[in-house]
Amino acid sequence: MADEPEDGLAAVQRLMQAAILDPYGTGPRPPEEVFTGSSGLTARERLGVYRNGYRLRLLGTMRDLHPGAVKLLGQEIFDQFALDYLDARPPRSPTLTRLDAGFAGHLRRTRPDTAPGTSREAWIDLLIDVVRYERAFTEVLDGPGPEETCEPANGRHTGRHTACEPGPAPGLTLLRTCAPVHLYVAAVRRGEDPAPPEPRAAFLALARRDYRVMAHELAPAAHRVLDALVRGVPRREALDGTPPGTARAWLADWTARHLLVTCPNHLPRTE
């Protein structure tokens, strides 16, 4: 390493981090001012070894998090999308668990069919929803769950609120997608070669049970009611206008699927 700046090792470490995260190698200072070369490599080339290795590690993580998107696009095109995202949003966390947290948003902001005179392309909608679903799957898998703190709801639904009234399971996440992406991703994870799903609205509820993520497709009206419960709307109000028999059937179904549980704390999510 060349002579350290006046403020010491911490400044050099920050410079190295900035240089590694910079995809274009144009960091705050030229590498030659901070790092030394070797007999075979310049300082810039030595730094490039670290930069390329780091980016390959990040790219491998993105592939692991999004097998459905890799299958949908093919690895080469997926890698281009993923690297563009990583260049725009370099990770700042010491772990990679949320590396793809902004991936769907980045794809939405940079989609090429938003320019005047262009028509919306269905494959981009599908790609974004596959990425959204896979991100939600990871969050449900790694986040808080009901296994150790909750019991399934008892199935007795009176419409009255009590301190013990069952509520949405911790980690419950609701999604609306443009296609049944949950079936597609599940087939990819099983090692199958599924065709891209045909467009149709899918109303999904993701929840964890026995440390496995379960994806349930609901009727649109049931999804709206469950979404209201997730947002904290009182049960009687959420079910207002729903025929009593239908309400009982929904509540019994959600209880059987462990979407409703009895917990000291409920931490559901909706998107």
C-alpha cells in the first residue's frame, strides 16, 4: 500500500471500499495514489481483481435469490439486469440478506417501455412480479414466523373482538400479481422447465408454517378482506357486506391454512 493519508488506516479502508464498489474504477482518488502495484500487476489491475471477485459474489447471490427470474430471462440477460441494479445501488450492509431489496423497484423505474410512443410490454410486468414474489418469499422465510410464539386459531369466529381474537400470522404477506408466478417459481425450484405463466390476475397470501413458506391463491374478495385485517381493520368492519356463510367459510379456511393464528404479537405485511 502506498503512503497512508494523514487521517490514517480508516480513510484508506474507506477509499478501498469506495473503489471496490465503483463499477467504473473512477473512485475519489486514483488507485495509484493509495495502493501499490506488484511485479506483474499495476495498482489499478490489482484493485480490479478485488472488484471483479466482489461483483461476481454479488451476482451469484442475486441468481440464488431469483431462480425464477433467471429461468424467465436466461442467465445472460438476467446478469445484465442484476449488474445494472448493483451498479445503481451498491450494497451497504455487512450481510447480503437484503441485497435484492430494491431490485423490483429498480426494474420498475428503468423499464424501457415507458418512453412516449411506446406500448407497455407484458413480459416486463411478468418479470417484475416474479422478482417481487421471490423477494417476498425470502422475507417470509427469513423473517418472524408463528412457529414458536403462536397457536392456530380455534376456528370459533363470533365477529366480536377480544384480547385473544386470532389475527393475521406473523410474516403474512399479501401480493397481487399479473400471473400465477407462485406456481411458476415453485416449478423452477423443483428443477422443472415450466413455460412462462399466462397473464391473469393472481391474489396471493404467503405465510410460513413449520419453517416452510406456503403460497395460497385466494379469491379477489377474500384477498381484500384479509388485506383489511392485515392493515388492522376490525374484523366486523372488514367483513361488512360479506354474506355470513361466506365469511365463516373464509375464516375457517384461513384458520386451517394458519393464515390466522393466536399470537401475543402480529407482524403481517402487505404489498
